[in-house]
Amino acid sequence: MRSVKVSLGTRSYEIKIDSGLLAGLGPDCATLKLGQKCAVITDTNVAQRYAKPALTSLKRAGFEAVLITVPAGETAKRLKHVESCFNQLAEHRLERKSFIVALGGGVVGDLAGFVAASYLRGIPFVQVPTTLLAQVDSSVGGKTGVNLAAGKNLVGAFYQPRLVLCDLASFRTLPEREFRAGLAEVIKYGIIYDAELFAFLERDMAKILRRDAPSLAHIVARSCEIKADVVSQDETEGGLRAILNYGHTIGHAIEAITAYGRYLHGEAISVGQVAASLISAELLGLPAQDVERIRTLFIAAGLPVSIRLTSTQRSKLLAAMTLDKKVSAGEIMFVLAERIGKVIWGQKVPSAAVNRALDLVAQRTEH
Ligand code: NAD
Ligand code: GLY
């Protein structure tokens, strides 16, 4: 088993990475010395496959566990589901010492984490991420929250879990498209922080796509190490943590103008990262060879690298970027790359440069 520590003083926690960890959920929670009652929050897809082993493990370890199921998909990240979870927790008399287990992808993690942060002004929670995206990104670092009609993740809290269990066996049932979308975040870690990880991905992408167990253990562990390192230095995104948003300024805008329906998050940030590399070449001198390596790696992972927009969509995209949380005093702030493995945050980018990158992205095709 691999283990990564997120160092945040008294709120530090462990990320465990291995195949078969779900069976040990109960004993792991017992080690944390939490209260006797808990609620497993999950979605309808994940419940079918993993609710039973989770509840069995918790019950065998002596916990009184209830199951709360929300609909699968982004629509679960709404205040009405937060309220429904609160009501079910109250019905089952969960108390301050009780705890929540978030069993599922990033949607469940964000929702259940926010429920844990606010029920009785905060009760402990454990993350059991079941998608690649959730294991390498959303379950680590304490960002929790839900969406409003006005935009994604507009209500939330920084609230750290007490433990993260990344069970690699959950990838056996993960649909191919979801798996590839998670790879977009892994590639991101290579670009922002670790040229060696990037080279590993270039070399071993075929093995990773075959879901080779040692390769998966390596990419999940290395991604978690990088995220833990960044979050330990800047928990609430005063500065450095912004590097985790590489490719997200354009990516989020693509998701927004397509009504969060056409692209998965990982697919949108794949195009966003390619566009950001083109802006980086223009403004920071990212070498052309690195721009090409970035594009080639996303293609190898089966992710989109181009998007064609009508002029109306282009205007909407630029407008959506100015609504993003990464805007400061009206200026669109980007994370840009100097080279693979090194980025700088807080870069002001004129909209003309964004337009030029979008022109280039539109001309490029996957083959
Ligand atoms: P998701 O939670 O919607 O899961 C994707 C789909 O896969 C769902 O249909 C789900 O039911 C299904 N699923 C999950 N695990 C499965 C498994 N093992 N086998 C079969 N099916 C499975 O999507 P996601 O990509 O995991 O997460 C996206 C969410 O994460 C977004 O809401 C995004 O805003 C959020 N996010 C949060 C952070 C953060 O730091 N908190 C970071 C990145 C993304
Ligand atoms: N996914 C971005 C962050 O956790 O900060």
C-alpha cells in the first residue's frame, strides 16, 4: 500500500492508495476514533456496486451506518440535495461525533463534504473516491461545495476530510470516458509540477489505458503527492494553489457555454490546457517543442485538443471567462507554463491573446 500525508497541523490526514481498501473501511474508521453512528453518502450508480461492501465493513467494525443516495451526475450538486441530506442525517439522529463517508466521484465528494462541513456546524468525514478524477484531485485538499444557477461551485467551504481511501479496484467498473477524463488532471500535474511524471505518461500511456495496476498505483500516488504538497503550502488558495487551475480558465468557460452537457470536466480542461500552452508560448516563451508534446500527450490519452466555435459562441466563451472565480479586479488571470514542469500563476492575459490561441486550437485536429 502507498500512503501520502497532507500536512495541515492538527488537521493533517492520510491518503491510502491500494487495491481492495473498501473492505477495510470500517477498521480504518475505527482507528480514527470517530463516533458510533455514520452515514454513507453515495450516488445511484456507485450505490449499486459499492454500497453493500462499504456498509458491511462499517457494520462489522461496530458502526451503526445508514445509506443516503443522491442522483448520479452533476445535478446532485444542488442545495436541495444538501437539505435532503441534512434532513436524513437529523432523522437518523447523527450527532457531532458521528461521521460521513463520501463514497463516489467528485460530485458525491463535493456534496457530502459540504454537508459534513455544515451539519451541526461540522462533523468529520472520510473520502472514498471511486473515479480517477476524484482519486487524483477532488477528494484531496478540502474544497467542498455545490452549484447555483449562476455558476459552478459558488457555495462551499474549505473542509478537510479525516482520511482518503483510494481503492484502485474501483476503476474496474469505471466507464472508459470517465477514466480518460481523469487522465486530464494527471497530465496537468506533469505540466505544472513534475516533468518526470509527464515523461512517464508519455512513455507508459498505452499501459495506463490498459489499466495496468502498477502504472495506476504510480500515477494516483504521484498526483496525490503533488496535490498534498501544494495544499499543505497554501490551503485556501492565497497564491500557489492557483497552479492547480492550469487549463481551467478556458476549460470552465467551455463547460459553461455548453451547459455542462457536451464535455466532461476532464475533456473541457484538456482543450483548455492545450489553449493555455499556446498562450504560454506567446507570452512566456514556452518552447514550441513543449507545446507539441502537451498536445500529443492529450491525444494519446484519447482526449480532445481542439474546439471550433462560432463567433457567438466565442463571445459567450470570453464572457464566461470573466465570470469565473479566477477573475481579479476584472482581469482574467491565467496559469501559464514556462516549460513542462514549471508554471506561473496570476498572469494577466489580454483577450486578443486568448482569441489567437482559440484560432489555433480551432485549426488543429486530433490527427
Ligand atoms: P462524477 O462524480 O459525476 O462521476 C462520474 C460518473 O461515474 C457518475 O455517473 C458516477 O455515478 C459514476 N461512477 C463513479 N465511480 C464509479 C465507478 N467506480 N464505477 C462506475 N461508475 C462510477 O464525476 P467526477 O468526474 O468524479 O467529478 C466531477 C466533479 O468533481 C465536478 O462536480 C467537479 O466540480 C468536481 N471537482 C472538485 C474538485 C475539488 O477540488 N473539490 C476538483 C475537481 C473536480
Ligand atoms: N482542483 C483545484 C483545487 O483543488 O484547488
